[in-house]
Amino acid sequence: MNVKDYIIAATFKIADDFMRDVRAVPEDKLLWKPLDNGRSVLDLAQECAHCPLWTVSTIADILGVKASVEEYEATATWTTVDACDQALRRHLVQYKECVLAFPEERIGESVTIQWGTFTMPEVFSFAHWNLTYHSGQVNYIQTLYGDREMR
């Protein structure tokens, strides 16, 4: 397995795990915000549904091409877990195609973007990182309302 295949597989796995955890949240807790100050599970799911496109846009910028991606504002239309899941799956397909199409001869490059300097495998991992980070937040929110089941 090469690095691209590994990162793609890991990203699809954490997407499955993330959506499993989101689906475990009761309907009446999807919009609940810890201390009325944090982010809700639905808000996190909306972001995570869009996040594979950040990687697509970043890679397109690195290659100097225009990416055709859904605008972030579209997240406001994903008002259910199912809608977020469908958007996430759609965007993961674009993400996978983009990573697989990245030229092998450039995979060893490092790039400086708005968040710092990264290797290309690190750029490929942005969606994975974001999903992992927000999985932890969903799990923490679950403990706050009393769900301590390990999935």
C-alpha cells in the first residue's frame, strides 16, 4: 500500500467512525451546545461533511488549477444527519479522486500555505485530521449529556 492509498483508506475509516458517533447522538441533543457556548454536534457534522473539499481546494491551488467545489456556505442547507452524511460521502469521492490524481513525482514536495509548511502527505491528511479532531469533540459532548458507551 502506498502513502496515498493509506491516507485515503484512513480518511474513509474515520469518516465512517465519525458518522457512527454522530448517529448515536439523540435527536434532541444534535443542536445542544455545551454551556450554551460550544459547537453542536450538527454544526460539527456540517463542517466535517465539507472538510474533504478543503483538501481538494488546497491541492488544486498547489497545482495551479481551479477546483470545482461546493462553497462552504452550503453547509447551512445540511440540516439533518442524513444530509451531512450524504454530503460527506459525495465530497470524499472528490477528495479521493484528487489525491489519487496528484503527480507521484511531486509527492516528496513541501508546500507553504496559509497554515504553515507541510509535506504533500500531510496535505493529503488534512481531511483525516479534521475528522479525527471533531470525532473527539462529538465523543466529549456525548459524555457531557451522559452517554459513556464505548463504540
